[in-house]
Amino acid sequence: MSGAPGYQRFFAELKRRGVFRAAALYGTAAFVAIEASDLVLPRLAVPEWTVTLVVWLAIVGFPVAMVLAWTYERTPAGLKTTDPAQTVELDAIAAQPMRKRWPAGIAALVGIMLLSLGAWWTLTRTGPGASTYDSIAVLPFANLSGDPDNVFFSDGLAEELINALAGVGDLKVAGRTSSFALRDQNLDLRRIGDTLGVETVLEGSVRRSADRVRITAQLIDAETGFHLWSDEYDRDITDIFLVQEELARAIVRAMLPRLGGDSEELHRGGTSDVEAYDLFVTGRQKWYTRSVPLLWEAVDDLEAAVALDPNFALGWSGLADAIDALAYRDARAQALVPRAKMAAQRAVLLDPDLAEGWASWGVLAFEAEQDWTTAELALKRAIELKPSYAWARASLGDMLRQRGRVKEAIEQQRMALELDPLSPQANSTLGLSLAVAGQWEESRARYERSVARGEESGAQPALMLWGVQMGLTSDEIGENAVGFARTMGAGDPEVARVLGPAIAADDPDDALLGAALGSVATLIADSVLTLQQIAALYTRLGDHETALDWLVASSAGTSLSTGIVGVDPSLDPLRNDPRMQALMDEMGLPNGYDPAADTYVAEEER
């Protein structure tokens, strides 16, 4: 009888039969297979369970492989059943020094550990959130139709995909302004992903011919350049909204496999009328320019769209937005505001789950009617329906700021800026809230970034009126005044330059003050200034009575540009005047911003 202990004889038998070697090779190969499947299979848009299947096959296969290694041995003649061991043979193996016995066992242990690690790492990640991406930017689709007029159509398709994907709660969708700002910049995908803060990029092309449309789209990992999904759709133009829905669902399945294809409808409020759709996308692209002449055209386009299809909910929402933007910039459009309110409400009645309709209604509720309760409920409903709806978040921030809830406004507008980082409007609205909060340095940075992105009309008046608090020189204030006057179409923009030294001076002399007041009068005659800007300039120049006269006059009409008078720092010198106090009470606005009364605790501070 051998003197070697039983456990040593067992390990000697495992070594003799090649089980240790098989465990090492199998474990290493299984680890490589598991990791490769976890990396590659999700990018081939196969079902997520395929990765789990590979893992379990590797686990189940391990004992099978060990049994086969124990039972059979490979010989020059092929596989044959392993002969029973002789006692002396096992004793000889057990008697070997450790440097010869241990390497095989250690290799087997490493193989088992690799298999266990690969299986654990993959299986613990194959719940919600595994093999997924949760952020995307939709770039403008290339127009391959040969007709420049079809750019509106291809841009509209990309925009509608952004809107559809924004309704997926687990998905961060870069805003339209930021995604479209990268058009024709020839940036590599990694740079695009870094700039917009997204993991994936969707790009594509549109070829339209008569009543047919061919859409090609591909979803790409911005970091690696892997194509996660691609497809081509050749359909009748009347099916455009169905194609958009199909596209959005395919993208969601590729990015978030756990959602499958059974999520609720992603695209809402569409039309089957091709002409109405063309007018809608054309008007919507003009709305984005915020150019007064193009806004008038946008209103006409969208009116024609809803006339062709009165049940076109997105068309009604677009009409409300176009009138709102126009009335803010052109007093002649104030008479259209009731039409805008009706259009927004019509959109919601046609489709109660249309986020765009709720957002349009909310914006008009606080801008045109100071109906704060309706505005807040409507805008929060829009965000609930589309968490990545940057414009709704920015607008909610505007409303909250006007009510003196500035901390809450800043939180919403930071979220909007995160979703749409290149948007001039997102930078300007956050800049305004920061100015009200007295955070002048960051406010200036946001406004200057907005100007750099081409949004002079919203940023330059702020840099003019609050230039002193922001640390600008009189020349810089004057340059912003001239730039603003030029943007707004003043007859002689240079007339505004004198406002720089007048605003910067603590006590301007009579000559400078007279020149500045004359400049304001000229700008008023040229329809450059909003009522609030007029009041703010007169306040800064020391003519408080005239400033109050303008504010009282503005409250008598339906002006969409007087909303921040309650918290505008420019008007703080008027706050103790009884007329100002009565006016703020009448308008339901706070009479100045009181940080001590703003008790909201921002989410990141909770």
C-alpha cells in the first residue's frame, strides 16, 4: 500500500489524466470568449440575452470538459479511454518536488478564476443598464435630393427624431441647436461626442424624389467608431411619420435593448398630408432662426399647414411657438397672441400626450397672461413627457425666475444647457438667471458665449445694461450697444455707442446724459428696444419717472417682453416707489429678488 496520502494521490491522478491542463486551457479560452461576446454582440444589435447565453454555455461546459479530460486521453492513434493508474505511478507523481507538481495546479486554478471572473463581471452587468448607451446626438441628415429646398425636409426629419427620442426616459438626447451647430464642421465622432457630452451619434441621409423618400441612418459609438446599427428605409412620402417612429424604435432597441420594441408611441401629433408636413418643417426651421422677417414667414407657413390638416397637433404647437417668438420681437405681432394661445390649447386637445403642445401652452400662459399656475403645470407636464426637452426646461426656468424662484430656475436651466450645450438661447437664459442671483462673473461668461454662438439680440442688451456689474469697460459696453442696435436693424447703429460711457459713469455730466437720452429716443423710434429695455435704460440714466411711465404703459397691453421686471436688477432703484409697488402687485410679480426669501435647495446641494 502506498505511503502517499489520499488527497495527494487524487491530485496526482488529476495531473496524470490532464485535467489540470484542460482546466487551464478551458478557463482561459472561456474568459476570452465571454469578454469578446460582451464587447461585440451588443454592437451587432442582437438580443441582449445572447451574451448571457454565451456565459452560461461556458459555465455549463466547464464540468463537461473536465469529465471528458478525466475519461479520455489523446494519443497518436486518436482519443481513447484513459487506462487506470498504477499505484506506483501515482506515488511517483506525488513524490515529485513542488516545482514540478505545483505549476499544473496553479495553471488550473488561474483558468478557473478567469472563467469565474468573466462570468461574474458579465452577469452582474446584464441587468438594466448593461450593454447599453444612454446618450445620443442626432446630427442633421444630409440632403442628397439635389434640390436645396429639401434641406428643410432633411433637417425636419432629424429634428423630429430628436423630439421622439427625447421622450425616452432613460435616454439623454442632445438638443437640436447643439447638434445642428456642428453641421459642416468636419469634426471626428470622438470630438462630437466630447463636445455634446454623448456616447453615440446618429447620422444619415435623405433622398427625396416625387412621392418617394429614401432614408439611410447609422448609429455609431462616438468613442470607438463602431457601427451599432444601420438601416435604409425606402417608403412613400405619406408614411414619413411612420418611418420616423420606426427609426426611433430601432435606435432605442440598439441603445437600450432591455426596452425592446414595446415602449409607448415615440412620435406623436403628426399628419398624413405631405404638403402640410412640408410647410410644417419649413416653418419650424425658420422659427429657429429667430429672425423677424423669417418669423413672419414661419407664421404663414404654419397657418397654411394647419389649414390643410386641422388635426395636425404638431402644426398647431409650432404655430403657437412662432407667434410667441415673433410677438416678443415685433410689437406688430401682439395682435396675434390670442391666436397663439388658441393654437397651443388646440394642440393639447388633439393629443393630450404631446409634450410640444404642453410646452407651447405653458410658455404663453406666463408670458402673455401671467398665469403662473397653469404655466408651471403645463411645462412640468411637458418635461414629464419628454425629460430631454431642453427648451421646456429652459422655459420653466424663465417662469420660475420671474416668480422670484431663482435658485430653482438656475437648476432647470443648467439641465437645459447640459442637454443643449451649444445653444445660444440656453446660455442666455441661464445668464439672465445668474445675473438676477448676482453671480455676475458666470453670467457674463454665459452671455459672451451666447454672442460667440450668434445670438446677439438676447445677450448684447444684457452686456450693455449690466456691463458695470459684469466688469466691462465703457468701450465694451458701448460696443455691445452698437452691436445690439445693428442686430435689431437700427437706422444708424452708431448712435447707441454713447450709451457705453453714460451707463458706465456714476454721475454723467449734462452733455453726456443728454446725448444718451437722445440715443434712447432714436432707438425707440427705430423699434430697437423692448419696453423693459427702455425702462431699464431710463432707470440707469436717472430718469425714474419716465422709466415708470413706460412700465405702466407696458402693463396695459399684451407685451411678452415685460416678464422679468419683477426681478430685473436694472430696476432696483425703482422698487421703493409707490407706483412701482402698485404695478408689481397688479402684475402679480415680486418687487425685486430677495435671496433670503428664496428657500429652494438645489438638487446638487440636497
